[in-house]
Amino acid sequence: MRRKKLSALLSILFLASPTASMAADWGYDDSKQPTELKASPAKSLHPKSANPFARTPPPTTAHTATPATDADSPVPLKATASTASLAPKPSAHAAAKGAAKAAPKGAAAAKPKAATASGKGTPVMEDWIELYELVSKEQITADQKARYKEALAHKLTTPRGIEVSQISEFWPEVRGRIKTSEDQKSAFAALFRALLRFVLKSKTVTEDDSTILNELLGPERIAVPGDPPLTEDSVDAYGDMTCFMYEQAHPGKTVDAIDNRTVFASVIARKYTEAPTDKDKRAMSNFSLSWSKLKVMWLNANEADRKQLAENISMGKPPPSDMKDPLITTIFANGPWHPKQ
């Protein structure tokens, strides 16, 4: 019986199959995804908090994940009591303070915006430091802050300087949201970490961004080598989604344990190696961005919209086209991750 439950749960995981169309709806443009990724040591899987949106604990040991060959004989699924509680917000469609807008044509050659202040008169470089501190898993030192500000100041003098000043379009509202709860803080940290990883892998990354992000993000951990490889961030994202879906179907219980996650990782790795197209592999490789975007949407959704989101995930569908978070739209339209015009 437990084996059947595990099989059903894993089928839910891949009902949300990362096809190209679904990935595009979740903010992933397949044509823009860089493929030049470098393999690096993998970290071990850790049991996470019962909260599916909790930050992953730092690794203590390292090993390389490999595809399972005995997926029909998994570790029995073990459900335990869950303490997760994500109360719905009053509205899923709160108006964003900054209107979503893409960089206009010719913006690359235009004079960058001045380093104006955001909400409280803070220069945009200070806003970026706050974003970096949110993303970093280690405390940023005073020396690092000085060097990052220097790199940002230099970028402001280049044709790509507008990417620095555009943070004022979204950061004031992000700052407001992450002060409301640790769930919001964790969700936005994952979103910006995925976006900055996307920037770092881009063929058009600037030297200033590369200098900052290589140090800030560190090497990308690889679960399964490939072109592109399956990253451990995406493996963790699939595991988070699976635990989340189980908890939606079984209130008060969770399967977020190390033995279950090991099974999830094995199945995900095997599915990646068996992916029918390169587009499917790229979408799986980039699932950490898709899932982090959905986490932000979920936390800002009301009860009815959360129900619809959960139903769509279980059926392998993207979020409804009319269900938008204006802040996410604004974030994706501004910054170094936005496709150049």
C-alpha cells in the first residue's frame, strides 16, 4: 500500500511535466536559456522543514547523485505530522507599486537612469546590496559590499547601466513583502537566486555582473551531467513541489524526510536522462526558477486562487493566464535578467 502511495505521489510530481510551453508560461524563455554550464561537486540531500517554502540547510557532506535503476523498489513513503501553516492573503492581485515595463528599444544605447533613491531615499546601489544580502547564504562582509558597490558604480557608466537603476522599479515593494514573514523572505531569496544564476550563465553577462555573481553564488552544483545538466537546485525544487502537493492532499501530514527526498531525487534524475527532447531537459534544468516564481505567486494569493493553482499543478498545467502577480511581472521586466532588446 505504501509503495502504491509513493508511486501516486511521484506521478503527481511529473504530471507537472516541464514542457516548453509550461516553462514559458512560468517565466522561462527556452530560446534564451544558456547551455554552457560547468559541473561541480554535488551536495548531499537534507531533510527540510515541514514548510515547503523553507530555505534549504547548508550541506555538510558531498556526493554525486546518480539515476536510480530500481525505481520500482523505492524506500517506503513515510508521512509525518506537518507544522506548515501558510494562511492565505486577502487578495491575490494586489497592485504593484512599480508598473511592469520592459526596457524600451534602444535602451542599451540610452543614458542610464541616475542612481536615484528607492522608497526611503536609498541609492540604487544600496538596494542591490540588500538584494545580494537576501540571496547570499553567507554573511556579506564590509569589504565585499565595497567591491560590489564599486562594480555597480562602474556598470552605471556603461550602456548597460540601466539594468542597475531598474531595481527601483520593484525593490521597494519586495522590501515591504519580505518584512512581513519569513516565508516571503525565503520565497524571494529563491526567486532572485535563480534569476541571478540565469544572468551568470548568460552569454551576454557583463564583466561587472560576473565579478559579483561568481563570488556571491559560488559554483553551481550538478546532480546529473548533461547539456544543460540537471542542477541540484532544480532537484530540490521538484522535491519541494512534491512535498507541497502531498501536504495539499493530506492536511497536517508531510513526506519531507531525507529517505523520501532521496527517492524523489533518483526518480527526477532518471526522468531527466529519459527526457524526449532537449527542450524538456532545459526546462527540467531550469525548474528552480519556475518553482520559485510559483512560490511567490502562492504566498500572495487568496484561498480561491491557491485552490486553482494547486489544481493546475496536479494536472500538469501552468498557472491560469489571468492569475498574475504584478510584482513578478515588474521584476521579470527589469534588471540584468531581462532579455536585451
